[in-house]
Amino acid sequence: MDLHLLADNLTNPALLFFFLGILAVQFKSDLEIPQNSSKFISLYLLLSIGFKGGQELSHSNLDLEIIWSILFGIVLAVVVPLYSYFLLRRKFNVSNAGAIAASYGSVSAVTFVTALTFLEMEQISFGGHMVAVMALMEAPSIIVGMLLISFYDKDGKNNIAMRKVFKHSLTNGSVLLILGSLVVGFMASEQQAEGIKPFTTDIFKGFLAVFLLDMGITSGKKISAFLKKGWFAFLFSIIIPLFNGCLTAIISASFTDSIGNRFLLAILAASASYIAVPAAMRIAVPKANPSLYLPMALAITFPFNITLGMPIYLCIVQMV
């Protein structure tokens, strides 16, 4: 791995604010981001990246690479929770295994946004259609996780209304906002997009830094309690994302030459949802333990991906 690339990533101001949030918790500081402000910033990040992706997509021709990227993303969202479930069943019950598997089959929008900043820092271009790939990977993994729980629940304790789950996975706020912003960006002319550029582009990195500070505070609060649950969950939270990301970085070379697009596919494969999936599981599978699947995705996988994961995936993409 290029140590210069790793050093650049670890000294990224946005990432340093993430570490500051973790340190604040360890020092028992009263530092916190108000919940309403945190929600607004997360909505802003999704709106901004969706809009910019739509703009990029409007200047792209629909070709085989875009079609293959979308299909590949959907396949990942179906396959990853399937094999993850059977690995997790070695240590966890049906409900917890299904919830964790769905989280790792789905994607983290914040990890994706951080990855875009990483590409900009390295001056590597990427396609606007990757935003659509990310949005389309949310729902399939939730549905697969629910189906696995429903099928293997021998006691019938989880009465899952699949119609309700399917509707929620498609109308989830983050999915709806990023897809809607993508459409708005696609329809807006270049002149119209330039008019709101100060909002969608100029202040983006500042808001990302504040949001990662909040993520650091949240992660720091969950790490200690999670580590008491044993090593299997901890190792799964690192090894499985690393395996998914590295394998995707290699396979994606078969249908695209774009370094940026391959890197983003790898980071999507490696990321885990800690927003959309927990919201769906809380409604459909209340017996699943959120103190397992939430800190696994947020306190372990997320920090790993944005520190060591991104340089590793980019290094593999550049070598293959």
C-alpha cells in the first residue's frame, strides 16, 4: 500500500474531526451535536450528493458500463446478506443473524460521501451514476434479510409483514431523498445548477466535517459496550467488509476501466448500513438486538473503512 496515500487519508480534516468525537467521549466531555442539527446535516449531505450525481448523470450517455454497474450493485445487495447470514448463524440466533446480514448487504451513505471526498482529494474522477447504484442497493438487502428471518424462524416469533417492509425499504427517508435529488439534478440545467452551487458544493466539506464529528461521538459511546459481546462480532465487522471490498475491487475490472467507479463499488460492497436497516429492523423485527448490529456497522466497520479500508481498496483497484 502507498504509505503517502494512507497518511493523506489519516490527516484529512474531516476524518480528524471523527477522531476528535471519539476522544471527546473518552475524556467524558459534554461535547455533542444537537439531534435536530445532526439530522439536518445528514439530509443536506444526501441532498447535495444526489443533486450533483444527477448533474453528472445528465451529461453521461447510458451505456453498458452504467447498466452493468447498477446490476452488479443490486447483485451485491442480494448475495452479501445471503452468505453473511449463514456465517452469523454460527454464533447468533435467527433474528440477530438476519438483522446483521441485512446491515452488511446494505450500504452506508456517509461512508459513500466520505469516499467521494477521498477521490476528490486524490483528483480521481467518477461517474454520476454511482449515486444511483448506492441508492438502489439499500432496499434489496433489507428484503433479503427479512425473508431469511421469516424462512428460518422455526418458532414463528417474528411475524413479518413483508408488504410493510417492502414499502418502508423504498420510502425510507434517505433512499427517497437521494433518489429524488438525483432526479432533480438530472432535470436541472447547467445554469440552474450553478445558481445553487454555493449550497450544494462550496459548503459541502464543512458540513461533512461536522457530521463526522457527530459520528465520532456516537461511535465512541457504543464501542465499549459492544466489545463486551465477544470477538466474533468484532472480527466479522472487519474481515467481511474487507473481503467484500477487495473482491469487488478485482471483479469490477471486468466491466469498467474507471478507477473512481471501481473504488466506489468496492466501498459500497464494504460498507454497512446503520441508518436505513436499523430503522426497518426496529419496525419489523423487534426481537433483533440493536446493540449488536448498530455498533458493528457504526463503531467498527465505518471507522475501519474510512481510515484503512479506502487506501487498501484504491491500491487494489490501481494494481488490477
